[in-house]
Amino acid sequence: MSWPEPRAFDVDLKTGLMNGTDTRYRKHLRDLDGLYADAAAFAALAAQRGDDVVYDVTDHRPSAAPGDLITGVTRMSPGKVGNEYFMTRGHIHANIDRPELYFGLKGSGLMLMESPDGDTRIIEIRANTVCYVPPRWIHRSVNLGGEDFVMLFCYPADSGQDYAIIEKSNGMKLRVVDDGAGGYRTEPNPAYVARSGADIDQLIERASEGAPR
């Protein structure tokens, strides 16, 4: 029998990359059109800095087997669009009964979480903070600081990502903005569309039946 091969990876905190991994993807500022509330501010910033990388992900994907793990590192650049901090697109796992674990390595930020029926939670993350995202929670990372925000993450290999759940609701219920006093505050997203009971039931059914990979 051929056994899976153990692996080890080095994390470079200067670059925010996990070296020697299988995959890497980047999101440039130009790729994030429609993510931020202030469309005019986004257009102006994208015209100047559209090629800038807002976040960079390197990860190891040994297999898609249910008992395996995907492990990687996310590096997020500092910055704001208008008064709204740089953030990831955010997702729920396609198989929504799968959790995720984050470990802060550098910088400061937060994990913005939302349940399908609209409850919200925020966990602030700094170096050496462990953040547990339970199953069935939508989650998005936000960089609150003036330097790169770097986190290690780990989740079941069969989780998958569903980004459309946020798009269908016109974003998440809360937005994270500069409070003008050196910190942050949240404010309601006026464009937010709450999920119906039928929408939530479909999510639960998808979990019980097994989500598409």
C-alpha cells in the first residue's frame, strides 16, 4: 500500500507566504469591484492601484478526501476603500457542516461571521490568536492595521467554498469601517437582503445530502 507522504512548510512572515505549497492565488484590487459600499471611492482607487494585490493565499491540498485537511496562509494588504477596511470576498463552505480554524501570525484584523439567518459575530485576531469558525457560518477576514495581516488556516479537504451566498444578499449584514479615532466600528449594510426561511432550509438540506464539490 502507498501511504500519503508527510510534508512540512516554512512560513515567511516578511512575504506572508507558505513556501513550497501546491497552489497559490491572488486577488487584485480590480478583482473586487462591487465588494465595497463606496463605488466611487473604489473606482478612483482601482484606477490608480488596480494591479495591487489585496490578498494572497498559498495552501497545501493533499487530496479532496473527507478525512484530509487543507492547510495554508493568507496574507492581506493594509488599506481602505473610502472608510471601509480591505477585506476578503468571504464565503460559507459548500459543505456547510465543515468548520475552519485560523491562527494569527502577523498584524491585526478580525473575522466577521454571519449565520444564515443573520446573526453576526466578530473575533479580533492578532499574532498568536486562534479563531474557530464553526460549521454553517459565513466568514470574511478584515485587515484593521497598517501592515500585512497574516493568518494560518486549516479546514477539511471536502469543504468547498460558496461565494455566491454573500453576493445574493448584496454583501454581509455588517460592514467594518474606520471609526476616525484609531479603531473600527461596524455599521449596517443598507443593501443587505435577508435570506428567507426557504433559503435557509435549502442550505440545511444541502448539508445533509452532501454539497457539490
